[in-house]
Amino acid sequence: MMGISGFEPSFLVGIEAVRQAHGSRLATLTGRPLTGFALVRFVENGDWFADCPVVLDFDGVQVEVCHWKLDELSIGWDTIDIAVTITGWEWFELTPEWSRTDERLEPFVGQELREVALLEWRPASYDLAAGTVAVEFAFAGDCLRIVNGLDENRIEVGAAHPDYIRHRLGR
């Protein structure tokens, strides 16, 4: 999909579906350091293509997070080969490629993961995004979240918005 080698997403909707499919495996990442990451950026301008998965490497275990549509989330495990060139974009005016640079993610490299949680967006009033699920990775100094940016990924750092309900995984 998207010309990304190995990317075959399995999109899920809702906290229970995501927790059942991936909760225990996400919890096993606790204690591992983040050793690398990759995002898809366009060669011509360096812009992040937020529709593509965010790939995080926890000391040899690769987690691939991708939000889609208004409420779908795919979490993959060790399937994407970021060493392979992204193909099939000849028709488009920009060229996507894997990048290992991002000012939001770089500070977390080398840090040990302390906790993983799934966050469920539950605002007090009606919201189109209600029920969407984010993945939060907590390190000693700060938290990193990959959230649904309404049909794409969004990366957040710091304290989560209070309208999220935290579902801790493991320990």
C-alpha cells in the first residue's frame, strides 16, 4: 500500500478492538530503548507525508502506527522495510522517501520506554473525533503520542489533552 514495501495495514476501530489485537504486544515494549524511527517525507520540500505510517524501532522490535479515515488505526509489527525505495509515485509531482530525521522524535532516541497506553478521545461535548484511539509512549522525561489527525497521523509530545481517557497497558 502507498508503494511502501511490506506495508499491509489492518485497520481497527475502537479502543477494545485495538487493545485486544495489540495491547499485550505493545506492553512488552516497556523497558526497551527507542533506537530509531522513520517517517515518509517528500524529497523536494522535506514535508512529512502524514498519511504514511510512523515507524518506531524499540531495540529490534519495529512498531508501525498508521491512522486512516476518521477513526481507523493500524498497528503493524516488523513488516515495513524502510531500506526499500517507495515506488509507484511517478505520476505525482513529489517524491516520497524514508527519513530518519524529525525534531519531535529525535529527543526520544536512546531513552528507555517506561509505559505504553492507548488513549481514547472522549470530549465532554459532541466531537467528530470522539472514540478515536491514539498510542502513547511514555519515557522518563516526556511522552510521545501518535494520534488521529482526522485522516492522517499527528505526532504530539508532552502532556496529553485532558479529554483523552488513558488505558494503561501491562504492569
